[in-house]
Amino acid sequence: MQHLLGYGGKKGEILKASLALFAAKGYDAVSVRDIAKAAGVSEAALYKHFKGKEDMALYIFTVIISDYTERIKQIDCSEDAAVSKLCRIVEITYDLYREYPAEIRFALLSQYSFWDLVAEEIKPHFVIRKILEEGMDKGEIPRQEVYFWIIVFTGIMLQPLNQYPYFHDVLPEFDTLKTKITSLINKVFS
């Protein structure tokens, strides 16, 4: 994900500023004027690089989702059992949140706004679906409608991350939380 912020010059400053604002305030609460001001550029300079706020947000979202999906595809290529793969996805997701909190927070907050605008091949749920189907076929995961399992898995994994900024004072320390979520995935899917 580092390449997202690796751009130099004005485009890089615009991306960094928009990401920070989107992650902190949410997409809808941020204006082009806010982004330009935070990036230290004029609105006209911003429009030289992007068509507008949606174009910036979609660009950032696409880069984040593409990177994430590539990471979980590598997990899928392993010879591990399906439940182990699911647990590894949890670990990677939580590690990414710790390393790139603004990026992951932005992706979590805006997934419903941009999901239909990104290419199917970069959507991570297709990889998760494959892991679950193979696990069910091998008898490693109880038979269930695959999209129900996707909802259960992503809910268990992502809901604590969605709520972490608001409830970090009552939730366990981050590594403990990751361990508890992994343990829960083991229990639910075994």
C-alpha cells in the first residue's frame, strides 16, 4: 500500500491530504476546498490531477482494495486448510490496519460508496468465497450458503475494526483483539 502515498509533487500531496480527511471525517463531510487547503494547493491545481472528490476517493479506494486482494490471493495459494487461510486473512487485515490506519479506515468507511465502481477482479470477497467453497468441499468448513459464510466472516473480522476508533478504551489491546477474533473464526468455521 505504500505506493499509494509514494507519489511526489502536488498529486502526492493531494492524495495524502484527501486520504487523511476522508479517514478522519468520512467522504461526505469533506469538500474539494477542504482537500485543496489541506494539500496546500488551489482548487484549480487539484482539478489538474483529478476530476473531483469522487475521482480522488475512487482512486484511493481502488488502490487499497487492489493491494488487499493481492495479499489475500497469496494466502489462497498456500496449501493450508481453509480455516487457517481465513485466520491468516484476519491477521493480515489487522496488521494492515495497524500499519496503515488511515487507508484501512477509509476503505471500511467508504466501501459501500465505491464498491460497485471497482472492477470485479479486485474485490476480495471473491477470494474469500473461493476459500470457503473449497473448505466446504473438503469438509473443513460446515456446509452453508457461501454468501452467508462471507457475511459472517467479514462481520466478525471487520466490525471490531470499524468500531475500534470509538471503543478502543473498552476493547482489548490490539494484538489481543486480533487473537480473539482469530480464535472466534476458528470456533465458528471449524
